[in-house]
Amino acid sequence: MGRRKIAGIAAACLLAIAGGAAGSVRAANVDTPYIAEQAIGKAPKMEVYMTGSKMAESAKVSGTIESMNFIMDGDIVSFEESGKGISYIILMDNSGSVNNEQFDEAKNQLISLRKSLKEGDGMALYTVGTDSPSGEKSQVFSRSVGAKDKKDKKSDCGKIRDIPYLKGVESKTVLYRSLNQVLKEQASPDMRTVVVLITDGEDDSKGKDIDNVSTAKTVKEASVPVYGILLDRKPTKSGNAAEQDEKISYTRNKILAEKNCRGYYYDCSVDGTAESVKQAFETIRTILQKETWVVNLKAPTNRTAGRNQLALIVDNTAVDKVSVDYSDYEEDRDAPAFVGTVEEDGGNSITFSIQDKNGVNLSDVNEASNYMVKSAAEEGDGKIWVVESVSAAAKGNEITVTLTVAEDFYNDSYTLRCTNIRDNSQDENKMDAEAEFTIENGLDARKVAVKEAIKSWWWIGLVALVLLIGVILIFIIRRKKMEVSGINPEELEKADSRKIWLTITDRSGAIKDVEWNVEGSLFVGRSNICNIYFDDDRLSKQHFVVEVNKMGCYIEDLESTNGTFVNGVKITNRRMLLDGDVITAGREKIVFHIPKQELAGQAE
């Protein structure tokens, strides 16, 4: 214990000689090379207060919480240079066991501390001397005082001066109970906070989970450090002296061990003088202000981790973990955004990049239904190109995406829309953005039209053959005096456009009739990129499609999760729709109708 006292005095002398020059101070009073005294987190930032015999402003620091990595964010400065405040929580033993002269000097030093509080500082003071082992600490002030309470300074100093010294032989000390209470109250501090014990180390607390072993564990796992000023103990006149000596020893050597409390204690019991108490306050003040360093760290995202353990590496040396509440975070309102332009990448592929400062959710990026590629059109919605596959590669916070569609692109202008792609922030902001692009090395629309026309004539020839067979069959049937309806060849000449009538019953039972002029295809699903969409979690984002051609209307399931049913039968292939067919998808029921004029045209 004497070594600590001598080290403290030597350090104070050196500081006086050196004048406290910035950048030259190291924690001469602390034996451990690096100590993470306290950490305060607000994702993605972490502020750590560090001391130690080797800690200096040139140190290289990194940290981890579970899988989160932290790197340095700015220079290391001393706590004094940072201009930040300290919240002091002081537990003072005023039982008759402590040295009376040292007790009075401790009150003088507390008065000096109250007077010297600067902007941002706070001070809470409790006495732990009682008349019973089950007693409670007493609050000296009715509040946590600060520098702004100037009008109350004189009154506060008077309250410190009036702290009673309990002379009775039956006075008790509830140090452990009080220490456990204040540490549990400080589970999530929002500023640098230190607990200072002014005691001889004796304790008489009775109760659950407040013995010496559990108290040492509470101190080790606490979010704030504990410092100590150990006063001389008066010779005991009653009770078990050996038991008290053992508890005092445990307080000094276990609870207040540097690696357990992450603080420092000054032993004033060696000479028992008031001067040593004054020196103790000066030494601890030096450690707190000049020998503590503020290290700012930053994580890649503002993801939180709740109450956890921060592990640090300082100059390639592992540091004992420190408890931190990493539940708060800085709000992020920005969603992922396009970077650069959309480029063509082969006949039916495009490539582009998106990025976010917190990173982009790769699972969302690889979901094909989160993209829509549409041809530019002056009128109508343009053609929607079905996304067939997605591949993505990440580099830092930027993702390069390649989309492949089912058909080769035409030489034309297009719009790419990305939706429901989240960033990796705690807020999980969703992207909803569009980018325009042009294909210049795609298919020639006119040549494709010619090929399609040829395909159409071949189809018509095939239909003509079918019609011829039909005519022969009709002739045969008529010979048997049976009437049949022939196929109207003109119907096959109509364009790929048809009006349909849908009677929709949604999940709430509401019924609505919708008339739709289908040109090519009609997409139905949960995503708002579909022609008709519902807020139904049993629907896939693109559930099924209705297509029209010269032969009629067809329905096809788009590999939905829960399937598409027509008249109660699940469809697995493309199927023609007839008037009155009942389509069931998710919780919706849709009755398919062909308007009367369409039916009349077919009848003719």
C-alpha cells in the first residue's frame, strides 16, 4: 500500500516540475499498462476513457462488440483537453471507525471539489455510516449539484461541513450495500461518471447479494469505474476485529484492485495524517484529468448491440473488456441510392451500382421482385421486362448488381425501378428510386416485327388447316343432320388486345367490378409494380399473369409461394380462361368475365 502512496507523491512532484505539459503525461499512479475505464456508445460512435501506465496520445486503438468492429475516429486527447465534464458519485464513511482527523480533512477536500466544479460537472454525495447493518445511505444534497448552481454553493459547502461523525461504538458502515445500489443505478450513463469511496474499507452490510464476493463482481461488471481514498481505521473497541480486518483487506486488494474496479485507490492509512488525504484527492484529480485519455471509435453502421462488452486492442495489446450500453443510436434517414449510370451488359443484361453509408442489405439486393424494368412509352405504361436472375458483388458500402431479363432488349430507352432494398442501418431505410438508361446494341425492333409477322402467318396457315378440317367435320356432321357452330376465321385476325371484366372479392369481403382493356398482359400480385395489386401477405409480389392473344385469354402462375387456382384446381401450366371461371390467389377471389360485346362477337 505504501508503494501506491509514494508513487502518488512522486507523480505529483514530477507534475509540478514539468508543469503538466500536454503529450508528456502518462498514468504514473497506475500499474496496469492499459485500462478501459468507461465506454459510452451511441451507434455508430463509441467514446472510451482510458488510462494506464503505457497509455498515451500516440496509441493505436481498435475495438469489437461481438461481430461489430470499431476503428479510431480522430485524435486521442487528454480528458482535460477535451473540456468534458465528470459526474462524481461519492460515498463517504462517517462511522466512528475512521480516523477523525482524516475525516475532517476529507470534508475540507469535498468542499474544495464542490467549489471547483466546472461547466458540465456534477456531484452527488452520500454518507454510509448508520446505526444498523440493514440501514441505508444518506444523501447530503437533495440533488446532483453542478457548476450552474452558483447560488447554492455556499449552502452546499455548509452541508458538507455539517456531515456528522458518528462517535458511538454501535455505529455501522453500509459501504457494500450503497456501492451496489449506485452502480446498478449507473447501468447506462450518458457522460463520464466515477464513483469515489472515502472509507477505511470496513463494511457491516447485511442482506442478499451484498457480500464481499458479489460486490467485487458487481464492481467488475459495472459501466462506471470505482476510485478509493482509504482512511486510517481507529482501533476497534467491540466486535470481531479479525473479521473486520479481513473485510478491509478484501475491499483494498479485491474490490479496488485496478483490473477489477478500473480505477485507482490511494492508501492514507500508512501515516494516518490529514496531509495524506489532501494528497490523495490531488492524485485522483490528476489521474482523472491529466492521465485519462479520450479515445473516439466508430463502427461501419449504426446497428446497436444492447448492453454488452467492448473488447479493445491498444498498440497490439489486448485490454480487459468493459461493460457498455450500446442501445442508443444516431438516426439515419437516407435509403440506398444509385451510383453512376446503368450500363448494358450483353443482350439481356444490365449492370449498375447502389450504395449507402451504412451498407446495403445483400439479401434484398438478390431478390428479383425488388426490380422492375420498363420500356419507355409516351402513352401507357410501356412493356415490363420480367427479371429472370440477379447477381451482386459488394465492395465496401457499394453493391454492383447485374440484372438478367427473360428476353433480349430492343434498341430503346428504359426505366429501372428498385424498391424494398434496405440499408444495413438500425433504421433499415428502404430504397424506392428510378434510373433511366438506353440500349444501343440490342435487337432491331423492325426486324423483330418482320420475324413476328412471319411467325404469325405460319400460325394463321396452321389455323387455316384446322379450319379446313373443321369444315370437313361440319360437312360430315351436317350429313348426319347435326348442327354445330363453326369457328369464325375473322376472330383470329383481331389484335392482341381484349377487354375483360373482373368481379373481385378481397380479403375483407368487399366486392368490386373492374373492366380492363388488356394489351398483351395483366400482372396481379402484392407489389405495387403490378397492374392489379393487393395488400395480402399470402400473395407473392408477382403472383400470376393474364395474357391475351388471337386465340383468347390465358392465365399462368408466376412461381408463386401459395399457388394460383382456377375453379378450385391449382394450375401448373398455362391455361385458357373461360367466361365465369373463378380465380383464387391468396385471400382474393376473382370471377373472370368476357364483356357481352366480346361474347356477341364470338357467337357471330
